[in-house]
Amino acid sequence: MSPGRPTDYSEDYPEQARKLCELGATDIELADFFQVDVRTIYRWKNTNEEFCQAVKVGKDACDDRVERSLYQRAVGYTFESEKVFQFQGQIVRAPTREHVPPEPGAAMNWLKNRRGEQWRDKQEYEHHGSVGLSLTDAALEKIAAGK
């Protein structure tokens, strides 16, 4: 792949790009798949609306999946599973239900991003009102003199 060579854009590319992005592909990985420079991917997104939308839809679907996974980690979840063991020489499969407890780090990450005004590390407070100080000339002179 040499830079600047003409690329053969195919009408199949938007669907392929969408599927790859749903699997987590980045623009660089798209370029590797289509055997083009990453700048070509940027150009395709700018000049081909269908390709641009396919990449966006694919990446949105992938981001949604990560968001759901982070949420599940934050609140905990239960899932159906199967334990496999041996009893008297026979393989036994026992259905079971497993629970993954909430993970505090995921919960904090979620809250900082979704409710940042309440959960971010740095919170800003605004003071309303005034503070009045009244010092006499004699008190100011004492302070100035270091007494």
C-alpha cells in the first residue's frame, strides 16, 4: 500500500465497515482491513455519506454495548451457568446461577460521567454574601507594628 495511490471504493464497504466497527474496530483497523492508508478512511467518511453513517452506527452500537457492560459491573448482575464435575466416573452437568457483585470503581466511573455535577472529584462552591471587618486605626497600627 503506497500513499497517494488511487483507491477502489466498493459499494460493499459501508456494510463491512459497520460490522467491523460493531466488533470494536478503530479507523486504523478499518484501514488495515481495506488495505488503505488511514487518511483514505477519513476521506471516505468525508466523501461517502453511506460509509460515514455505517462507521458511526457501528461505533455507536459498540459504545452502547460497553455502556451496558459498565452499568452491569456497577450494579452487579446474576447469570445462568453450568458446573461440570465428575461423580463416580460420570460427567455431571449441574445448572447453577452465579452472581457478580457490584464493582465500586465502575459505579464511581458511571456516576462521575453521568452525574458529574454531583460526583466529580472537584466540586466548586460559590459563596454568597459578604464578610465585614471593621478595624480601628489603633488596631491597624498595632498589626502593622507587629504587636
